[in-house]
Amino acid sequence: KILILDFGSQYTQLIARRVREAHVYCELHPFDMEFSAIRAFAPSGIILSGGPMSVYEPGAPAVAEELFELGVPVLGICYGMQLMSLHFGGEVVPAGKREFGHAELVACGHPGMLYDGFFAEGKSPVWMSHGDHVSVVPPGFEVVAQTANAPVCAIQDEQRRLYGVQFHPEVNHTPRGEIFIDTFVRKVCGCSGQWTPGKIIEDAVARIRHDVGTERVILGLSGGVDSSVAAALIHRAIGDQLTCVFVDNGLLRLAEGDQVMATFAENLGVKVIRVNAEERFLAALAGESDPERKRKIIGGLFVEIFDEESSRIQDACWLAQGTIYPDVIESAGAKTGKAHNIKSHHNVGGLPEHMKLKLLEPLRELFKDEVRSIGEELGLPHQMVWRHPFPGPGLGVRILGEVKKEYADILRQADAIYIEELYSSGHYHKISQAFAVFLPVKSVGVMGDGRTYEYVVALRAVETKDFMTAGWYPLPYEDLARISGRIINEVKGINRVVYDISSKPPATIEWE
Ligand code: XMP
């Protein structure tokens, strides 16, 4: 297994994902992890991430220096390389100008085991993002490659198995970066690549059985990817000891409630209690048009209903949740005070305090793509596993202003047509998130011989990596024309469709 120490780079999670894609287990920890904890973790190799600081700045983050004496391979990326160079007696200086973007890496020494497969005819395109660079190579190290702006762009000491790169092998803009990280973890560090979906499931099943024993577990199933995969996994481990509570709040997508029941109760044989709570939610939301208060009402009522239902389940000892790795990684950015923004949305479900349940989180160590691949391996439908994210408050934040059943019904139909068309035209999987929004304004139209006076639907589709910034998706005119035509013809109550061309920021992805 590999240890990644985070110095606050926005790319650190990508390093971890690349390592996992090489089927090697890794963990990501803040740079100041205690040396005793590092030793206890017993890594086969260590990767030091990039970071926004300069190694010479006062208070610049540093690592427990003993880690260089562990005798395991260390790869420093960007800031990590500079830190390592400084430690071993090299020098780091500010580059003439900040470099950000594509560059061509040119081999200038003997490539050795790590760099061998990285170059094609002595070259490899790479992605750079740095202000400082190494000017004097530490004793014992050799320069392996350079770029026009960074004469020392890749270094190594093969004997001590220490490596440093100024470029970012973890980002997609470095096309052969995947090979580079794969070579580091498997060849240089000797990890065997056993972290496969089958093995992840096997380990998780064993752990769940061990922890839970013969006790009972409850889980709030929402139909989203994370809670669905958690349910399927726990069911595989302990069968009927698991009971799922599925609160249908009436704000789900078309036929979603029935699909959840078909997948879990009928196909997988999971015990699911479906609570049809549409009326309670609509009653609680009546007259309320403030977005934040709507969110609070929906979240609060969910907890209340979940609590009511689960307290009826005799001797439940565990509450299972679909928490995933990005939710639990402690951010180094927060420690250096140069944090990238941290997403603050919380997942559904508060722990009913008085029930004193123990928490079961079998996906805590997994990235979203791993959650998806084990979901498929567990037999969940492809469409469910690869579905775009859907917010906890559901259509409650996609109906602007006051929520009414009439609006929700109209929106569900329009949204279903939109999504169906995105699937059939092949756009769905290129888009990060797409949905329709109901606008409670009426406009005039004409249909046949008659005048219409009906509502507006807005279509949203965005591309994003992290949902913190997003660009609108350039859906071709002919697709827009077909979707708009179908919605206006097929959905009673809509006579106008508009396409949202705002990026985030300054707009957000959802309209409320
Ligand atoms: P925004 O609208 O903030 O959305 O750009 C970013 C991502 O978060 C989702 N989202 C939510 N998810 N509860 C959730 O579980 C919420 O209250 C919530 N609000 C927004 C949104 O769908 C997008 O993926």
C-alpha cells in the first residue's frame, strides 16, 4: 500500500485515484502525519503531493524527516520534489515566471526503471503548474529530464529509490501520467495490484460480518449511487440482518420510487420499508418559497420520518451510511490556510441521537469511481450506478419558489423526456449533471388555432470535475430542438423551453 502526504494541492485526490486505478490501495493524509503513524501504516512507497506554498516561506509545510530514512521509495511531485531536494542539500529558487500549462518534457539522462516507459522517442507531453523550481540538484541525484522553462524537471537517486518530478503526472493533461504512476507503485514500490472490485467486495464483506456479527443494521436508502451500493454490499454480507428505510418524499424523479423497490426488494431480495410521505412533505412545504427554508423543511422532515420508522425496527444496533472517501479526507489546504473550497452539502440523514446506534460506513475508503465499479459487480443496474447526482432535497430545489404537486408532476415528465433524449443521443455520459427546472411563470404561446398561457421549463447540463466550478454543456442545436419539441408537445402545462447557458461561478448548478 501507498501513503500519499498532502501539501494542499488541488490535485492531491487525483494522485490517490491514479494509484487506485493501478489497483493498489493507498491512503491520503495531511503532510504533518506523525512519524509513528507513518511507520505503523507501513507503506511500500510514499508520494509527496504538490502544494500552493513555497518551501522557503515561513511556516512552509514540512514532513517528518525520518520518513526519508524508512528505506521505501519516495516520489515527490512539484512541492514534494522541492521539499525533498531541499532536505537532501539541493536548492530551490523562484522561477522567472509562474508556469502553468502544457510543456514538453525531454529526456536528458538515463531513464531507469521509473521513467523508462514514460518517454516516447525521448519526449513526453506534461502538465506544469509551479512558481518555484529546483536549481541545484542534491548530491546523489541525477537529472532525468527537462523542459524549456525547468532545466531540472525530473530527478532520481535510483540507489536510495528517491524520485522527484516538477510536472504533474496525476492530471489528465499529462497523457502518459497514468503509466508513470502505475510504474511507480507497481514496479518501483513492488505493490501487487490486488485492489480490484472483487477484492474490495470480499474484504468489505468480511469486515462487515466481523463488525456486525448477528446484530441488526438499518440504512436510509435514497436511490442515489452511494446509499444503493452500501445497501447492496451490506446485504451481500449479512442478508436479512439489514433493513433499508426508503422515504419517498414525492420529490423524486419519474418512477424513481418504483425503480428503487424493483431493484432492491424484487431483484436483490433486500428488506426495504418504503414510506410514502409525499403528502407530509407537500403539506410541510405549502406556502414556503424561500430556498434555504425549503431545504431545512425537507431535511428536517426526512430525519423525523426516518427516525419514526427506524425506531420501529426491533433491536437495531447499527446505522449504515454511504459515506465515501472524499467526504472524510482531511484537507491539508485547511492546515496551510490556503484551502481550496470545501463542499459543504451534507448527505441525508442525521443520526437519531436517542437510539445510540453504531455507525457502519463500508464505503469510507472508496472513491466514487470505485463505488460505481463495485456497484456493478454487486449486480446493480448500470443506469443506477452511472446516474448523475441528484440533490437530497430533490425536485424541491428544482421547482422555484413554492412547491406544489402539480408542478412536480409537470417537472418529472419534462425531466424524463430530457434525460431519455440525452441517453439516446449519446450525450448523457459526457455530461456531469443534467436536469430540468420548473419556472412558475406563465407565458403566452400558440398551439394549433388556440392561444396558450402556460409554464416554462429550463434545461440545465453542466460539465465539471468537482462540482465546485462548472461549465455549461454545448448541446448541439438539433438535439435542443428535438428535446424542446418533445417537451412542449408531450407535457401538458408547458409551452416554452429555455436552455441555461450560465457557468458556475457566478451561477450555481442548481437554481436554488
Ligand atoms: P450547486 O447548486 O451548489 O450544486 O452548484 C453543486 C452540487 O451539489 C448538489 N446539491 C446538493 N446535494 N443536498 C445535496 O445532497 C443539497 O441541498 C444540494 N444542493 C445542491 C447539486 O445537485 C450539484 O451536484
